[in-house]
Amino acid sequence: LAISPFIASLPKVELHIHIEGTLQPALRWKLAQRNNIPLRFKSQEYHTYEELLDSYNVTYNHRPELGGRKDVPTFLEAYFAGCEVLLTEDDFYDLAMDYLARCREMNVRYVEPFFDIQAHTRRGVPAEHVLNGYLRAQRDGASRYGVRSNWIFCFLRDEPVEDGEAAYQTALPWAKSGHGLFHAVGLASNAYERPPILFKKAFERAQADGLHITTHCDFGQKDTHEHIRQAIFDVQIERIDHGLDVLDRDELIAGLVDRNVGLTLCPHAYHRRTATEVLFPKLRELLDKGVKFCINSDDPVYMHDVWIDGNMEKAYHYGGLTKQEMVQLARNAVDMCWADEAVKKDIY
Ligand code: ADE
Ligand code: ZN
């Protein structure tokens, strides 16, 4: 689907993107050489650039009876395998600057990228390399490209809560009250049997530190309605990342509307495994029911290279939304973002 001039020129705000999900194969290849690291997934090594490109054809699961393949990584496995080339402060800086340069090209004016510090510290990478690399990119991205960013620390929800809390304590000097890198915390990685309530204390601590809170409630996952219910009513989250399953339950919709909680949706991520005629009418339904949402990209490099502009084009084209409605969605992102009011005014 080609990006129309209307979508290309629309001023954009991106609120759901994992920075590690923007690591493009060319930079990954370069960093592997620079750091002398083999490119691989489990026992499979990628010896040529073509083999590396092939590895982005991921599977949804490893169970042949569900159509999966055992020899191919799942999406999350591919994502964490990609992370392995990131070691030094410069690596994290280069990753983030690549992304912020691309934002400028897409007329993305402000972003709130997620980062998974535990994906790196658990490999033995010092936390300062990650945090200082992103911090330097936050500053240079704003001055060089005019793209401002406030970052979101993600707990890996499938790791022990205590590990996440320890990582958070290490990162705290880089939070809003310190160096100013991140203004919020969220939950990422595999949600299977890892409901938001497990992190309630961690969220409360972050709020006490002056940070905003959000959580992933992945579309179609096991226990998705219960996860959304906990997020809205028990943890009292400020935004939900995905959360499209709210449409099945009136009480969840009412909870979102009453509390002005918005959804950061990523249409292409769902379109990978949902029929067009099932998925896109849901956007219209959300608009009709007064649920606030915005359009984002999630992990563009591991999702067929579809970025925020491609996601917006899909909503526009398949969702049958008007130009006015697309502008409203772009404005919703400004409304939902956690920039200072002065910055918000400057974005639009
Ligand atoms: N971490 C990175 N990308 C993710 C996604 N799409 N869902 C859950 N966790 C993630
Ligand atoms: Zn996500």
C-alpha cells in the first residue's frame, strides 16, 4: 500500500514503538562486524546479508499443528536475537539516531519510544551504555532533526518482578527528575500468564517518582479482557498499548471512556493475523463509541517494514476513515502524549 501525500505530510506523534524494534538489518549487520558478534538465532548462524534478511520471515508459534515452523524464530525471538549486536553506548546511540532521522523523514514531530533495558543487562551489557546512548540521542535528535522524545522504561513482564524493580532502580537517575530520559514506565514482552496486577507495586513506585504508567494488553492474547480490566480498574493505568479487545465488553469500554484512557493501536501488527474485513471495522466502532485512540507502529523492522505512515495509510484506506478523522487521530496522539504543554502546543 503506497503512502499517500496526505498521510506523508500529516504531522505525526508516535506513542507505541519499541526502539529495539527499529534496528534495521543494515545497522545490525554493521554492528555485528564492529563488535565481532555472530549473527544468529539459536544454533542457526546467518553468514550472509541475504540469510540475515531471510530471518525476518518470522512464525507466530513453533507448533506445526497451528501452522508454525520449528526452524524459524517467533516474532519476539527474532526481536531479542536482533538485540544481541547492541553492546556499547555508541551502538544504542546509533540505533536511536537512525530512528529519529527516519522520524524527521516521516514528519513525526514527537515520539515516546519504549526501551527494554533488561534485554541488554541480562546479556551483561552495563545499564549506563543503554541509558547514556539513548540520552545522547534524545538530545541530538531534538537539536539535529527537530524530533523531541520522552522515553518509556519497560519492565520485561515475563522476567521476575524483582529483576524489573532492580533494573528500574538502576535506571532511576535517568528518569524525569534526573537526566530526563524517561517520563513513564510500561510492560512489554510475553504477556502469557503475566497479568498487569503482578506489577502493581512497581507501577505505584514509578508514580511516586513522578512518572506516568502504561501497559501492553496485546490483541487476542490469553486472558486479554481480564488484563484490560486490571489495567483500567486495579492498576489505574493512564494509557493501554493495544487493548483492541475492549470492544467485546461494554464495561471495559465504559471504563476507558469514563477515565479518559486512550489506546495506542498498531493496525499492521493485528493485520498480520486478522482479516481486513474483521479488523478495520473495529476502528470505526471505536470512533462511534467515543474511545480515544491513536495509530502507531510497534516494531516496524520485525513487521514487514511498515512504519507509522504505513499504519496510518492502512487505517485511512482499509478503515475508510475521512481526512478529518485521520487528523483527529493524529491530534489524539498529541492529547494522549506526555510532553509538557508548551511542547504540545509546538507540535500542532
Ligand atoms: N516487545 C517488543 N515488541 C513487543 C510487542 N509487540 N509485544 C510485546 N512485547 C514487545
Ligand atoms: Zn508494543
